[in-house]
Amino acid sequence: MILFLAALIVLLTGAFVTACAGRRLWANTAGPLFSVAGSVLTVVGSLMTYEDGPWEWALNQGGSAILSIHFSMDPLSAFFCTVTAVITGIAAIYGGGYLKEYADEKNLGMAWAFFLILSASMLAVETAWDGIFFLVAWEIMSLSSFFLVIFESEKPEVLKAGWVYLVATHFATAFLMVMFMILGSAGSFSFGSAAVPPALKSVVFILALVGFGTKAGFSPFHVWLPEAHPAAPSHVSAVMSAVMVKAGIYGILRILTFTGEPLLWWGWTLVILGAVTGIGGVLFALAQKDLKRLLAYSTVENIGIIALGLGLGIVGMATTHPVMAVLGVSGCLMHVLNHAVFKSLLFFGAGSVLHATGSKNMENLGGLMKRMEKTGSFFMVGAAAICALPPLNGFIGEFLIYLGSFKAFTVHYGTQGSLCGILTISTLALIGGLAAACFTRAGGVVFLGEPRSSEAEKAHESNAFMTGSMAILTALCLALGLAGPFTIRLIQPAVQVLTGRSHAMDTVIFEGGDYLMRISVAGLCFLILVLALRLIRNRFLSGRSVEEAGTWDCGYTAPDARMQYTASSFSDPVVTMFQAAVRSKKQVDRPVGLFPESGAIQTRTDDVVLTRLISPMFVLAAGVSDRLHRMKKGYNQIYILYIVLALFTLLFWTFYQEYTR
Amino acid sequence: MNHPPYIHVAVSLAAAPFLFGVINKVKAGFAGRKGPPLFQMYYDIVKLMRKGAVYSRTTTEMFRLSPLVSVAVGILAVMTVPLGQTESLISFHGDIFLLAYLFGMARFTTVLAAMDTGSAFEGMGASREVQFSMLAEPAFLVGLAALSLLTGESSVAGILSALRNGTGTATGHVVIPICVASLFIVLLAENSRIPVDDPNTHLELTMIHEVMVLDHGGMDLGFIHYGSALKLWVFASIIARILVPVKMSSPMLDAALATASLLAVTVAVGVVESTMARLRMLRVPQLLTGATILSLVALIIAMR
Amino acid sequence: MNEWLDLAVALLILSNFMLVNTSRLMSCIRIVAIQAVILSVIALLSHLHALDVRLVVLVIITVALKALVLPQVLKRVTVGTGVERELSPFVGYSLSLMAGGGLLALSFLMSHFLTVPEPGLSRFFLPASLFTIFTGLFIIIARKKAVTQVMGYMAMENGIYAFGVSLAIHEPFIVEISVLLDVFVAVLIMGVAIFHISHEFDHIDTDQLSV
Amino acid sequence: MLLWSLIVIPALAGLFCLLSRSGSLSRFMLPLVSALHFILVVCCWMTYTCPSVPPEWIGLDDAGLLFLSVTSVTFLLTSFYAFGYIRREGRAQTMDMEEGFFFKNSPDAVFVGCLLFFLSTMTLVTVSLHLGLVWVAVEATTLSSTPLIYYHRHHRSLEATWKYLLICSVGIALAMLGNFFVVVAGTGIGEHGVHLSLLSLSEHADKLNPAWLKAAFVLCLVGYGTKIGFSPLHTWMPATYSEAPSMVAALLSGALKACAFLALLRIHQVMTLAGLGATSRSLFMVLGVVSLFTAAVFIVRQTDFKKMLAFSSVEHMGILALGVGVGGTGIFGSMFHMVNHSLTKTLLFLAAGNIVHSYRSRTDLDIRGLIYSLPKTAVLWIIGALAIVGVPPFGTFLSELTILKSMVHAGRFGLAAVYLFLLGVIFAAISASVFPMVFSKRTGDSCSAAASAVTPSEEPLWSVLPLWVMAAAVLVLGFYMPPFLSDIFHGIAVSLGGL
């Protein structure tokens, strides 16, 4: 408890100090230092909570204040805090390197201040034990991240993206406000006394789903995500994508602990939402050309997977199928952890690429593996992890969800569970295939082959802070992939917060640990095999000729970087298959005539929800508003007429009420 | 009395390239040719292993890694699938996913290695590979899910032994054939056989897997061939075991039956390859989606 | 006595119609001044049974202000600005008359809901005073010249004053003083403002004052 | 005695300024008198006990004290700003930013004198416990503020002044009629009927004639509502706020509106005591929703940022009305929100004043890159904008949340949805206009040549320090509410039948 509060104090002090430092150079050193210190304290504090049990701490509870600063940490909070702290700490190290080149033109002190506030507010959200305090922390989190997103505010598109984010998050918060007000019906907003009236149970769930789901990025509320994440500096994108969106997941989980026994259709809603989100996210990711935008959509996809797991868990709970419940929720939490690790790794990689080449457009990149070997390798590991390939960490979470779905096929728990399992399995399998397509594309086009532009050709490796932090994350990817049996025990108390503790649960955790142990063994075997084969090959080749030549390519004599498959052409078959949903636009200038000068083809994929649903709504609203603006002519006479009309209307209304009563 | 599982693994590792010989023999038979020897693949691999290496200047470590991964994945996959009555070496609930995703890992590196060459052809192959495997993966997993639902087990070995013991036979006579059909299509797709892919042509515009490994040579190509052989072995033996779950009285007979069924599946691949034309590229997704639908149908029937 | 009262009320109503129907600014000013006199008479007549010094003084002051001083101010303003007629109002004069009829009906309708507790009053008094208020508002809305609007405002104040002095007289004197004071100051300041407007714009059509 | 001096001192000082005609002397008078006023208000707090029997005419109750303090604080902070402002702008000939002609400002002495009268009349509104006196005071605020609006002597500001004067006068006349209706409602009770003092009205509240009282309330609502700026009675505000000097707009928005709202609350209190609270509350809700709606419509794509602030005032008055209308904790929230709004809106108008001074434009498209040209003002402008749209950690968030809470607890989910939706629209619109102003870099095509020719000036201390104080206050209120404030909010809520 002390450690956690100390961490918050360190972070906030850091924010104050760096804000004061402003443009001075040491701000860029102080920021990461404070952040890492805060993270270490938080991690230790959270892990100690696992040992010592939950705690509660309130500053001014029950006084005259509306806002009571009230923290509490149970295993669920501790889990999320650990993830948050680890990622923010590493992101801070990366950011120290990343922001260095901006030192002349930007106020880095403020940037770090907002970063530290963001870290602190995320921790506060994940430990808040009072509805209003939660909302305050939640909004501070949104605001500070907004200011981080508009770091490069001189670019109009960045400001636009920031605005989309701000508005989306604000509308979402409106739902949360209503939800917390309902939770506070008893008079106190403390979560300790949070009681949901049974009649409003589902209302609360829906409000939470929309409110938190927007932050988490459930389709169709995900629209802000692909706008804001690419716009932000890369270490911020990483934090937002890896941990901030998880605050939404945390919110839903936390609310589920108050609503009591969940209803079956909630689970179904989450499963279907997860399926839509997952498949939609990965499809759009596949169609993007902007590397960071691709990663943002992939976050949407992974949130879909998390929702699938949670939905499965809830269906399990509602059908009193403890095995399914435990596996679903465990898978959800496990994926939260894993996604945080590999997504921040990938964003760091994208940031390094941006740093080195100045471009996020995949069509301009290529061949970076040779120029940025470390970044390239780390990115590849991250890409493999996000495709859930063993022996990396992405597999563990999806494995638990798969296993949960398989366990759903037990006949005596009824058909609902089985159906849910079928949906989950098919969706996950499809997502898995699409994700593989997406990330072979990302990794392959950006890092492999020949450079497609002179910028890519001149790329250079990033500094040690950046590569170092990526190395840590890469190691984590591998370690978590092999340490499945250990992590499942780590998240077990957090899972218990939701599912309750039961004998079945212990069995599942035990068995799951056993399976994961075997996976770890298999993973180790795999690594050893690859290593051994490599040794064998080296051994064999050592005495023989090893030559370098041009790519054979069926005998092409003069291969050119422009002949390579591009990102768009790589994904074209899949995108075309799903054209009905993705609505990718192609602009083709065909070569004309006998000796054509040139031809061009361009593809462009905008977010369907944004362009087809939300933008038209905004345009409509603006049109209506413009028309009403014209009503205001500026004649005093008309204004007084308004007054008189208002008077008569109100008089009439008052007495009409009287009359009818 | 069972023999220990590592004997089975050893046998599999040794015998896998033989299946290619069988297929080629069948194809040659249909064409009225004599065909290459049954052990041709062994010769090829040995020959390749003796060679040096030529690497493209464009390529990086990724290119060199992918053959190793294919072989490593193949070996691990063999460990999860039992032959005959034996237990498999790695078996636990959900090892199906490990299997599927290990193959995913192999595919991942192969695709990246193809893109590493910077060649347009190999990029095209990579693009097709990810498209088709994306469609094949649900078919495979859902098909196994149907069997899992039928038997109440969720490991490869568990499902297979449950089938052998006759669990869930109520709807088994409907589910199993459909599943086998679906898995067979997956086998054809995953192992780049006709009608999805043609392992023999070198017409770049029609190839998938072969075009991705165009630039590999020497030992690497040998590894790749061996990896493909292991993959075919794994798929074929799963299908064989589903088709012929009979438990014989003696282990020897059992092993013989298992081998026979394995060979039967292989022959079936050869027959398909000889009697069908390769599908148009645009038709392949339909076939694979069809496989997924088959699996789903099996799953739904198994629920009843 | 009641006949006289009714007659005065009828005159009040008629004066409103005249106000609505007049285009000449000078006539308008005169009508507003006459209204003030009628109002004072009504106030005196309705409290005849309990006449006290306070009321009489109040009425005298009212007459002095509303019927003499303020019209003089407005006259000077009007002369200063050089405008004699309201030529193209928003609502034409015949339509204004009809609207006046409608407003009268509305006033009667409204007074139907409100029972007057004062016994000595004419039963037409409440609608008449409401009608005066509405007429004032109507003129503000329907006319363009700033001076006319000020007159509309004064007519409205007349109505309010009529209401107050007849129905709320038993309140301590602050109410009456406030009426007088505020009308006085408001009209004065408006007058000054109109001078400035005419100075700035060369005309006092307020509809040109659009943002 | 204390109260009388609160009213008389500014009035005398104002008179002195008008008579002395000395610009410099008057300037110094301004912070001096407002500081004195503030100290006296603090003394009021020290000696304050809620009266069990309120005095007939002038006295302090919970509501009066609160509104008095808000007025005093707002005025104090604005006066420091005004001190610097007048010295800078003064009598110099200034070029009009829209049409390019030259104009002069009012003499300093007249301006300061009217400001001080304005303070005096606002104080009178807050300490009056008699509906008639309240009315007189509100009318007096209109009259004393009219010359303030006409500070810049040119035709547009004159036009705005005329609009303000005419519309508010009509409104206030209706309020007068409303007062008479209250008297009529009380006729026949006791020997002389009921007096307009709150004391007398509350004693006989149950015997008042309901029909007359309801009509009276509607009249007062429309009358004072004009001054408060409920839609559709708000029409004078956009023009007035954008033409008046920013500090006057700040005072009108921060202090005057609050005072007019107090006047309305007094009558609402009578209605509540007479058992007609339901009627008045429903009327409050109607006007609140309409105001929010109008504000939302007109803030969207508003290019004049001072008009945007004006419509935001309409919005916040709507919120206050909704809070009072819903009742319960909503009244508590309303009072809290009133304090927050006064501080924030004053801050925003003063910041807008700085921006207008530097850029000579009120069109937000002309203003780009504030963070580079006026960094301090830019930060304050952002803080103010965030606070006004109700984002934590500012007090406005908590107060808006409290009002939401009262809606939810009253089971008015539809109202809550409308409220949140409109607030969301306003949030989107204000943020869409404010952030580009601050962060965008200037590009050649997006701003007029005149605006880009202006080089932004430095920011003197007087133009940012009062703003920082207000920003800090709103921020602190977002975390901590002093017990004395919450007690007084509670007291008001009780007196309006809320708790």
C-alpha cells in the first residue's frame, strides 16, 4: 500500500518537476527516471498485494467533499497495475531515446509531465474504489493522453486525430457517468457499497459496455483508435495501445464484480462483439498502408480476442460451467498481459522505423532488416508473438481461450455453451490466419526485401535506449511464452475476483498449469531443435562454399526494388475477399495507348464506421446547425417576439397543466 | 503392451519422406509411367545435404532461419501425433492448438523468408499462402473441434484413442466421414497438393508453396523438403487414424493396420492428384471455405 | 361611480387601438401621454372609497412625469432625429389593428383564469391593463424606429403601472417609486442612446442594426 | 451596517470618480474599492450566522452570502485586470479590427464610475430580501452596466448596447409585472395583504392564491430569465458579449448572471413554500433543456470565439436551471456549478481579452498558434476551455456530475440522456475550435492578411495573474470543497426544499 501510494507520489512529483523543467534538456532524463521509479514501486507494491491481500485507503471519505480519494487494491487491480507499470516504465525508457531529437523544437518537459500524469491516472483508474474518483481519474487519463497524442500538433491531421479521440472518449464517459450514478443509488459512491438494483442490472451492463468498450476499442466504438494511436509519439502509442485501452477491459471486469451473477446474454453479447471486433480489426489492419495505423487496428483485433475470452467466461458463469468460466476469464487476462507486451514491442519497432526513415508508409519502406538489425529482429519476434505462434507469449492466452471453448463441448452443460465455443473457435481460427497474413505483411514489407525509397535506404539503427527497451520486451515475449505455468498462477487470484473461488477452479488452474507446462516444454524443445539444426547446418557448411549472389527469381537478370510485391498487392487477395466489409477504394490509372507513359494504382482503406456512419452524422448535424444559425437575423423586434412567445408558451403550458390535472 | 512412444517418433522421422515416393508412384501409375523410385526423396535430401550454399545478397537471417523452423516444427508435430496404439510423446488437452499454431510458425517464417528475397514471384506466393492458410486454419480447427465434441476429449491422442474405444459413436458414423473429408481438403491445401497447388510445376503464376522456396538451395532446400514430408506424415496419420480406429488384438497387427491406413491415405492423395486438375486460383478459396463449412456441419451434427 | 370607471377603461382600450393605428410619431407620443392621464384617473376612481394622500401624491407625480416630462423628452429626441413617421413598419397598420383585436381577445381570455381580489375595480380593468401591456410589446415588435419602440415600451410600462397602482397599491411605496424611477431613467437613457444612434447611423431604423 | 457599507462604499466611490473626472485617480480607485469590498465580504463570512427570522429588507441568508461572495471575488479579480487594461487601452485612438475606422473609448472616469456603480447594484441584489427591492436592484444593474458595454465608442458597440438595453428593459418590465402578480396573489390575507418581503411571503405562503402566483412566477422567469440568458431570451448576449470589452463581458457573465439567477431563486423559494414547487421546477427544466439545445446548436461551427463563450453561458445557465428544476441534490449541484461557472467564464473572457488585444480579431480562424505567441494566455485558455466543458479535474465536472446524479436518482433517464448528449455536442464543438487556436501553426491561407500582420505582444503580469488565481480556484474545487462552501450549498438546497 505504502509502495503504491509512494509510486503515485513519485509520478505526480515527476510530472510537476518536468513541467517546471519545460524546455530544459534534463527534462528528457528526469521524465524516464521518475517513470521507471514509479513503475518499480508499483510493480513491487502490486506483487506485495498478492502476498498480503487486498488493502483499502481513503483520503477524505465521508466528509463534505463530493470527491473522495479512495484507493483499493485487490488481485484484479494488482494484476492490471502490474501490467500498466511494467509497460509504462519500459515505454519511458524508450521515450527517453525517442524524444531526444525533438529537444530543440518541443517542450519535452510538458510531454513528460503528461506522460507521468497518464501513468499515474491509469494506476488510479485501476485502483479507484469510488465512482466519482474513478471518473475523475478516467477523464484525466483521457485528457493527458489527448495532450500526448497532439504532441506534434503543428500537423493538422494530428490535431484532427486528437479531436476525434477526445470527442469519442467524452461521449463514452457520458455513459460511464450515468452508470456510476446508478451504482451510487444507495447514496455512497464507494465501490464497497456499490449495489446494482436488479431491475437496472442489464442497463448497467450496457452502459459499461458502451462506455468502457469505447475506450477499449470494441467495434463499432473503435473509431478513435486508428486515428489517435498513429498520431501519437510511438512510446505513447505503445502505452495507449498496450495498457490504456486495457483500462476499458478493467472497467468491464470491475463492473461485473458488482452486478452479481451475470446473465447469459451478456456473455453472448461479448462473444459476438468480440468476434466482430476481432475479425473487423484484423481485416482493416490488413488493408492499411500506414504501419502504426495497422498496429492500431491490430489492437482492435486483440481487444476482440480479449472480449471473446471474457464472453466465454461469462457464458460459463451464467450456465454454471466453472471450467469454461475460469478458462475464459483466465484467457482474457492472460491475453491482456501478453498483448500489452508484444503490442508495445511492435509500436516501439514502428517508432524506430519512423525515427530512422521518417515514414510510416509501408510502401516506402523495405530492406530495413539489414540496416536496423536489432529493431528488425525484435519486430519479427513481436510479429510472431502477436500471431500467437508458439513458443512466444501470444499463444498462451489464445490457448486458454481455445481450451475453454473445447471444454464447453461437454454435453451436460447445455447447447448454449457449445454454440459459444463453436463461435469462439471458428472466430479465433480465422483471426489467427488473418493475423498471420497481416504481420507477415508488416514484417516482410517493412524489414525484408530491398528498400523502396531513398529514406529507407539511408535508415540507421536507433539509439541504445530504444533498442534496449525493445530487447527487454522481446525477452519478455519469450519468457512469458515459456513461463505459462507460472503466469497462470499469477493471474489466478485476479480470476477469482470474478469467478469466485471453487474446487473446480483449483482443478482447472492445476490442470491448465500442467498443460502450459507441456507447452513450455514443447516450446523449449522447439528452440533447442532450431538451435541444434542451425549448429548442424553451420557445421556442414563450414567446409563448403557459401556464396552471395543476386536473388535468382526464376532467372531475372536485373531485379529492381520496385518489382517487389508491395504491401497493397500482398494483402489484395484477402482484402478483395472481404471487400463487402472493408470497402477498400482502388484508384487505377491504366496505361493507355500503344506506348504508355505510365500507369498507377492506389488503394485506400478508410474506417467503414467512421466514413459511413459517424462522419455523415456529423455533417448532417453541422448542416442543421448552419441552417439554424441563419435563423438569427439580428432584429431586435424578432428577439422581443421570441420573449413574448416564450412568455405565452410558458403561461399556456403552466395553466394547461393546471387545467388537465 | 505398448512400445514406448519414442520408437514411434523415430519411425515417423525416418519414414516420412517415403510418403512422397508413394504419391509419385501412384501418379506415375496413373500416367502409365514407371516413375521415380520410392526412395527418391531420400536421395534428393541426401544429395542436397552434401551441397554448399548460395544466398541472395538481399536476404537476411530470416531467410536462413525458415528451413530450420520447418524441420523443427515437423519434428515437434510428429511428437504430438500417435501412430498405432502408442501414446504420443507430447500429449495434453489442447495440443491440437499447439499443433496448428506450430505449423503456423513454420508458415510464418516461410512466408517471411519468401519476402526476404525481394522477388516479385516469391512475394506473390507468400501472399497466396497466407490467404489460403487463413482459410484452411478454421477448417482444420473446427474439424478437430467436431471430433472433440464427439468424443469429449481435447487432445489429438485423446480424440484418437476415444474413437478407438468407441466413445460417441451415436453420431459418429455421420460426423467422422464429414470430418475426414474436410481434413483431407486441409491436408491437400496445407501440403500444397493438387487441386490447391501443384508441387511439380514451375510456372510461377500458378504456384504457391514452391514459388516461396524458389531461392532456397542446398541444405536449406533439403530441410524444407524434409519438413514438408514430416507435415504430410502428420496430416496423413491423423486422417488415417480417424478413418481406421479399429483396435486389433496384437500390437503388431495394430501397427500394420496403422501403416496400411497411412499408406491408403497417401495413395488417395496420389489418386486425387492424378485425376483432378489444379483449381483456378480464384476457386481455391471456395474449396477451402467449403471445407470449413463441412467442418461446421460436422460440429453441429456432433452437438445433437 | 362604476360607469365612470368603465368608461375610463374603455378609453384606455381605445387609446391602445389608436396607438397601434398611428404612423405619426408625434401623435404616438401624445397618445402615450393621454394614456398616462387615463390611468391616473382609473387609479383614483378605483380607490375612491379609501382615498389617501399617498395615492394622490403618487398620481400627481405620475401624471407630471408620464404625461409631461417624458413626452417632452421624446419629442425633443424625435425632432432631433428628424423623423416624423413610421413609414414601413414590419406589420402594416390595418393588420396591426386586427392584431390588436386579437390581443384584446387574448387579454380577456387570460383574465378569465385570474380572479381579481380587489372588489372596487371594474371587471374590465384586468383585461384592459393586460391589453395595454400587450399592445406595448406588439409595438416594439412591429415597428422599426427606435423612438417608436421606446413608445411601445412606455405603453407597456403604462399597463404595468396601471396594474400596479390599482391592484398592488397596498404595498409599501417602494413599488411605485421604482416604477417611476426606472421608467424615467430607462427612457432617459434610451433617449440618449437614440441620439447616439442617429449620430452614428444617420437614421434610427433599428432593423439596420443587424449583427 | 456591514451590508450598508458594502453597498454604499462602491456607490460613493463611483460617484467620486464620475465627479472627479480624473482618469488616473479613478483607475487606482478600482482595485482599492474592490479589495475593500472583498475584505468586507470576508468580514461578513466571519460574522455570519444564518438568520432564523430574516430581516424585512436587507440582510444576508445563505444564498445571499454565496452570491455576494461570488460577485465580490469575480469583481476583485477582474478589477486588477481592468486596472491594467484601462491603462493600456485608455483614451488612445484605436483602429477597429473589423472595419478599420478609428474610435475612442469612454473616459476612464466614467467607465470606472459605472463599474463601481455596477458593483454596488449587484451587491444590492444579493443582500435584498424583498422581491421589490431585488427587482429595483436588478434593474439598476442593467442601467449601470449599459455605459460599460458602450466602452468602445463605435457603431457596433452602440448597437449592442441598444440591444442589451431594450431587451433587458422589456424583460425587467415583465418581472415587475410578476412582482405585482405576487402582490395580487397575497391580497386579502391578513389586514393589509402580504408584503413582498421574503419574511412575510414565507409566513403566509400557504394562503397565496396559486393561479396568480404561478402566473407571477412565469412572468418573473421570463423577466429575469432575459437577464440570466435562458434561451430563447438570451438574444442580447452574443452581440453584447462580443462587442463589450472582455472584462465587462466577464463581469456580465460571471457576476451579473448569477445575481439575476438569485432573483429568480427568491421567487422559486416562495413557490416552493407555497407548495407550487413542482410547477416552478418543471418550468426550470423546460427552459434548461431549451437553453442547452440552443447553446449546442449555436456553438457548433461558431467562428466568433467570444460569441462561443456567450452561448456557453447560455448553456451553463441552462444547466443551473436543470439542477434547480430536478431538485434534490441538483440544487446543491446547481449552486456549486454557479460558483464554478462564474470563475471559469470570467477566466475565459479575460483570456479572450488578451487574445483579442494581440490578434485584433475575434474570428477563431485568424488565431493560430497561441501556444507560440501568447504561451501563458494559451495555457489559461486551454484550462478555461477544459473547465467550461466540464472535464475533470476541474470543479465544473463535479458540479455537472452532481446534477446528473440528481437526474438519475429522480429516475429522469431521458433528461439525463438529453443533458449528456447536448453537453457532449458542446464539448465537441468547443474543443474543435479551441485546440486549433492554440496548437495549429499559422498557414498563409487560413487567416486574413490583417491578422497575420499583427505581431502578438508580451503578456504583462496583470493580464495573467488574476486568471491564474481563477484557474487555481476551479482546479482546487475539483478536488476539495471547503466545508464552509458545502455547508452553504447545503443550506440553500434546504431552503429551496431540495434536501
